[in-house]
Amino acid sequence: MNAKLPVRVRFAPSPTGFFHIGGARTALFNWLYARHCGGKFILRIEDTDRQRDTEEALRSLIDGMRWLGLEWDEGPGAGGPHGPYFQSERGEIYREYVGQLRDTGRAYDRDGAVWFRVSGQPALIRDRIRGDVRRLEEKDFVIVRSDGSPVFHLVNVIDDIAMDISHVIRGEDHLSNSSKHVELFQAFGREPPTFAHIPLILKTVGSGKMSKRDSGASIEDYRRRHYIPAAVRNYLCLLGWSPKDDREILPIEEIIRLFDIDGINGNNARFDEKKLAFMDGEYVRALPPEELLVRARPILQSAGLLSAGESSPQSEGDGCDGYLGAVLRICQEKLRGLEDLPGFCGYFFSRDFPRDPKGLEKISKTGDPAARIREFLEAIRGDCPFEEKSLEGMVRRLADKSGLKTGDYIHAVRHAVSGQMVGPGFYGLLMVLGREEVQARLENFLHTQGLLQD
RNA sequence: GCCCUCAUCGUCUAACGGUUAGGACAUCGGAUUCUCAUUCCGGCAAUCGGGGUUCAAUUCCCCGUGGGGGUGCCA
């Protein structure tokens, strides 16, 4: 109707339990719409349930929002002209509004509670996603409990009025409630805002919407597992919205530019943790080296592989980031996610690394691997320059001489120095470890195998 | 039960009423005379059913079926 109305949207969670995927997606769509329109994004805490609200849940919510980069223009910590932004602090405002309803005969007392008198007319819910929805609210409902605390429907509407909310973007589970809300808006003499009831996120398996208990539902979980927040955010954008071309991985600025309510589809989406993991991998592999370094260091430190100030097992003095940076440079293109970084490259930082149990068997298929490792060891002890091209030529000559494949040498040496059968490119791996370390590890391997064979 | 809502590959999705129904994840093959968890190539795989409207329907309408939500002094 009024196209010139400034866009003001809000995310209005109640702080119960942890911050979950569904809430995050609702927050995200509101944020996207505000940023797309140049409007305001408001965070309002609906803490009217004294039994279930917790400080911990509020922390989880705020941290999760910040982690995802969904900064708010008004709300806790940001202030704003329509505060306070905690409903628990707005009792005075609600009493005033309830007084209005009493004055016009729309509110009355019964059983110690305050009830709202419905109009008996079907409410018209103007919804940008569902179209015009008409629904008759048949029965009067409670707006203030007998203990004096106001109910969700009441405060939600009052605050949307008081905070000049122009668009209500929320989950479809609220669509049926909207007839209550429209009635309240009208009872207050206000035009209801434009609604947009977005589809729900369903469980990966089984029936029903995703709940806080489902695996993969917690935003904190992804943070703990070192997911890239932009990847999680990008995935969430694609649940119910698409850029309409074949792109899926887009910078957030591009999504903001393209995002609009009309582009949101109406059908529920099943959560797919595998696709999220894939996207995270794409983001990890595309990370600028400096950012990868910043993210990787604490992960390796908390895995006990890296202590502050020392990053290579034997080297002193040479810049820590020099060694860590070199490791990351050869590993990055192979990473699936930061979560398994310690498992993927831990052997660079410690000689006490796990061995692939199938490894020895695999490298023994073409004969005794110790013989090949000895040949290799002899070669690098000699005058072969420790440099990729030279090493490659050296391995080729060994293979030609013995009639084996270069891979037979490479796999054996890789396993001996890293314990793994997969990893970064072989010659890069040797260069980063360095001649001394490679020699030491190969000797150690031969020694250990000798003992095992006794 | 009643009310609201939705319906394209297993999953997320694209397709002015006219396309060999496209892409991505997953999955299955193959390639990269060093691995693969990277990269590249290829395969499998969908318009829920029935009626209309129309020269023509994935697309519009109706009915059915199925999914989801609501139906609290929870939010």
C-alpha cells in the first residue's frame, strides 16, 4: 500500500535453548531484506516466559548472530530510539496498550486473566509469500496471564506497532497465529504490517520441522567444529531462496543485491548437513592464505600440535608462520573443512603421529617397502639437491632401475614420514618437512619396522 | 476433528503456457603414468493422482492424496 514506508524488520527470538538453524535462517532473511532495501534490522528479545528463558540462551543467541555476521541496527548492545529491546523491561508500555483495549471494550477480565474479544470477522493476512490469506479467529484468547505477565501475541503486536515494524518476516508456523495478530492490530486502530511467512526447515530424516534436539541444529556446533561462518550463512540463504541462475556460492554482497521477498519460495526445505559440509569445504579451499593461517593456528594449538612460539618440531628461530604457512600452502587445496585439519596435517608438527592401519599392507603389495625406503634414503643422503625437480628425477631413476612404478616409492615414503596414504603433493610434502626431518623419519621407520619384524 | 499452507530427481532448487525439464549436493563409474578428502569428465535420477481450461499445461482452475504448521494462561 504505502510503498514509501521505510523498511524496518525485526528478529524477535525468545531466549530458550540454544540458537538453532531455523532461527538463524529467519534472522538471516530479515537481515538480508533490511540490507537489500537500506532499511533497519532490529533485534528484539521476547523474554516473557520466566520459566524457560535463560541467560545462557541469550548468550548463545547473541554470539551466534555475531558469528554469522548478522549485525543489528537496534537492539541489545546497539541501542536505538525504540528501546528497551527486552520485552521483560517493557511492562509499562504493555499496561498502557491493554488499557486502550479495555477502554474500547476489546479486553475483559476472566479467571484472573485478561482476555481479548475477537471480532467474529475473518482476518485478512496480506502475505508476500502466501498471497492474501483469510482466517477466522473463532475464540477469545488470553493476552495477560493471571500472574500478570503478558502473552506473546499481545506483546509481539504492541512492539511491532511501537517499533514501527513495516514487514514481519517469520516462520510459517506463525501463519495461523497471524489472524490473532491482525485482530490485535485492528483493535489498536493500526494497519497490520506486510507479512512474509517463510517456509520451515524440516528434519533431515523423519517427519516434522527441525527442532533444537536434532543433530546439526545448533549454530554453536558449527562454530565449535570450525565451520566458516560465511559458508553456513551462504547455505542458509539457499533454503527457500535462490539467485535464479545456477550459482550457489555467492559473496554475501551479491546475495544482498539480489535478495527480495518475492524470490522466496513457499515450500519447506529439508536440512542437508552434507551439502553444508561441502559448501564449507569450498569456502575453506578459497580462503586467503592469511585468513587460513589465522583460523588454523588456534585449531592446531588446541589439538596440542602447536604451542605459541614454536611451530616446527625441530626448527628454532625461523619464523613460526613460515613453517605453518608452508604447511597450509600445500594442504589447503585438499582440505574438506577445518575440523579435520589436525588429522590431515598433524604429522608436520609431531613425530608422534598416528599411522593408517591399512598403510603398511598397501605399500607391501609390490614387495618389501623397507628396501625401497632404503634406496630412497641412500639417494637423499647423497648429493641429490633437496629440491622438487631433482627429487622427482631421482625417484624416476629409482623406479626405472628397479622396474617398479614411481608410485611404489612415493607411497612407501609418504607412509613412512606421515603415516598417511593421502595428503598434499608428495614433493611439496618433502620440501616442507626438509631433508633432515625426512631422513630422520625414514630411519626411524626402518628401525621400528625392524623391531616389529623380529 | 477443525483451520491454514505447500507439492519438480533421494535432497536443495531453475524453467514469460511452447525446453532433449537445467544446475548443485549425495550416489555410481572413469581420468589426473604420487595419493585423494582436491580437480576434471561421465552415468543414474523428478514434474503426486484424477478431472478441466487451452492448438499447447511442470506452469492456470477444481477435486483427491501426501507433507508441513496451527488449534496453550509456550514463543
